[in-house]
Amino acid sequence: MNTDKPTLERLSDLELRQYAGDLSAIIGSDRLLYERLFGLPVEVKMIAHLGICEDRLYQILCKFQGRYEKFEDLRREITNRLSREFAPPGWNRLSVLFDGIYIGEPEDLLNYRQGNRAGILNPIKGLGEKAAEMIFFN
């Protein structure tokens, strides 16, 4: 299975497109890899420093550094923590993707990357910044 950096980046971009409504973004061999990655062990390594985003969000991010049995578990834990810590709207302040954890809700991250500033619903400090790397283990 190919988990090199360009493949993970490409798959992450496809997942953002899918999140934004393009349900045919991940098909064929990409779909198989996508599903397999969810079950693989993963390590999270922080690369961001204090000040890149809201201090409270940074403190939450730091707690997720380490190794997880499955990528799916990591994503669920982060999502659950954010939903408890931040009241709606805008509680989902992180995008947990295959190539890393980014500041910003997935659809906002996609709009940011595409230069569609008008489509950003929750413009938070550090939007688009990569806060952590993912390392997958086979």
C-alpha cells in the first residue's frame, strides 16, 4: 500500500472535495486506499508552535500528539473533543486529514485552498495552517 507524502496529500484533497459535496471524488483504487487507511495505526507529530492558532485550540491539539491504534480512532477522538470544547456554530475547528491536521473546518479549508474567501464561514486564526503530520504504520 502506498502511503507516501504525495499520495496522502492527494487523497486528503479528494476527501475535502467529497466533504464539500463531490460524492464521486474518491473512487476506484483511491476508495480502497481511503478505506484501508482508516484502519491503520497512525502517529501524530506536532509541527506547529504556540501562536499559530487560538491558544485554547493549540492546547487541545497538543494533547493528541502520539500513536493511535487506528486513524479512525484519532479522528473520532478529535471530533468528540472539539464538539465538547466549542459551542456551535464553528465547533469543528480542525481538519483531520491523511496527510496531517490542519487549522479550520474541512469546507473552509477547501475554500481557503481554492482562494474562495467568500465561501469561508468560520475565518479562524491560522486557517489553512498545518499543525501536525501523520505517520502511518502498515
